[in-house]
Amino acid sequence: MAKAVFTTKVNPAYDDLPEQRYHFPKTYLRAVEAALGDWIVYYEPRRSTAHLSSSGGRLSYFATARLASIEEDPRLAGHYYGYVKDYLEFDTPVPFREGSFYYERNLRKADGTPNKGRFGRAVRTIRDAEYHLILHAGFHDFAETRWRMMERDPVETERRIVEQISRRPFRDRVFSTAVRTAYENTCAVTGLRIINGGGRPEVQAAHIKPVSESGPDSMRNGLALCGTAHWMFDRGLISITDDYTLLLREGAIPGHFLRIINEDRRLKVPDMSSHRPHPSFLEYHREQVFRIHA
């Protein structure tokens, strides 16, 4: 097994949904197979689409996941899907370099400039130490120790990192912080922003597709909701269309709550499109949670 970097654009030309799958041509099959069962990191390039003149990408690593399986694309010859588990976004996207330091050593030429040929590969194998440093830069819990990781026992380092990023308390904390920050601690259904006496926000981070149904810990699978809205959403009394119109279970929602729902009956979403709910997760909720309780 070997760790790898998977490159995916803001608006990918391939059928990528990083939280669940990575779509790639046969050119990269050997490199992807080498990472099977191991951990990968996702990288977002400058180009936001397949068009050569596009821009807007963050040039950063933004998430990690474990490559669980590889399957041939039944509809497109010569293409494959890599299916992932344990997807988790970083607290902070990690730029591919900081000053003269490159997280991937092979991306740096001898003269210090980026190796464009290496950058051009959508799937790149990386060393364990490089993966560890990226994680330590991406997660606040690891930040203080990241520059010491190269000196530690690599086997012990691997064990500790995998244990931590796989544990539910750690994942819940990262997911909750990311979602509440993206929504500015404001309920997306009511527009309420309540901070308690201890200075903590009352808003909760909710999964659109539940973790129990393999829903990922992704901002695109998350909503910031007040306690009551969270309860109603989980029980299928509230759902959301792809254009963020609220769907309300007729006759099941108390009048006093209807009065505090956003006046336009639309979900309040983050300014950044990459932080907004993804249609695939919204569809799951409508079909499997909202409709099932009809």
C-alpha cells in the first residue's frame, strides 16, 4: 500500500464526488491500485474546470479519506471509480508549499520552482512522512507537533494519526466546528444566532445524510441548525430542494415554529459555494428521510 494525492477540481470534468468516489482514466489505475486500503489526500488545483483558462481553485490539500475499493466504470470504457470511506475535511486547506517548503518533495525542482510535469499528474504517490505533515498542517489539533513528526518513529506516527482521525469524537469535533463556522453560528432554517452565557453558540451541526447511513463528515453534507430545527430535520418534518427551498411537512410543524422560519422559506447558505449542501445529499434526505415519513 502507498498513500496518494488525488486531484479534483471545483467543477470536475470527471464524475467525482470526493466524499464518496473518485473517477479516473486507466492511465492512473496502477497508482490508484497502489493506494488501495491506505489513506489519500485530496488536492484542488488552480483550474476550477477542465477549461485551460479557468481559475479560482485553492491550490491546496483540503481533505483526507481511506481508499476502500476500485471498480470499473460500467458506462465509460477505460475509466474507473475509486470509492472512499472515512472522508474528513481539514480545518484549514493546506497550500502545496509554504515559502520554499513543498509538502510533496517531488513537486519542487532543483532550482526551487514547481515541477509542472509532476503537477500535471492527477494521482501522485506520496511518502508517509509527507502525508503526516499535510495532516498536521490541516488539523488544528495536530498543528503544534507537525514539524516534529519527521523525527518520530514512522510506525508509531502512522498508528496514532490513523487512530485519531478514525475516532468519532475527533471527527465530530472537526465536522461541528467547520459547519458552524461556515454558517457563522447561525441556524440555516430560522436565521437565529444565539450565543449562550458561556460564549458558546447554541447552533448544532447536522448531517444531511446520516453517519449511520455512511453519510460523510463533509460541509457539503452538513447544516447548522438550532436544536428544534435539527430534531425536525432528522425526523423528516423538514427537508430541502436542490435550490434550497424549504419543504415542510404539512400539519406536523407547530405554528409558533412556522413563525420563526426564514420569511422567504429558503435555507440560508454560506457565501462559498463549496460549503453549501450538495444535491446528492439533499436528494437522499428528501427520498429516504422526508418522503419515508409521508
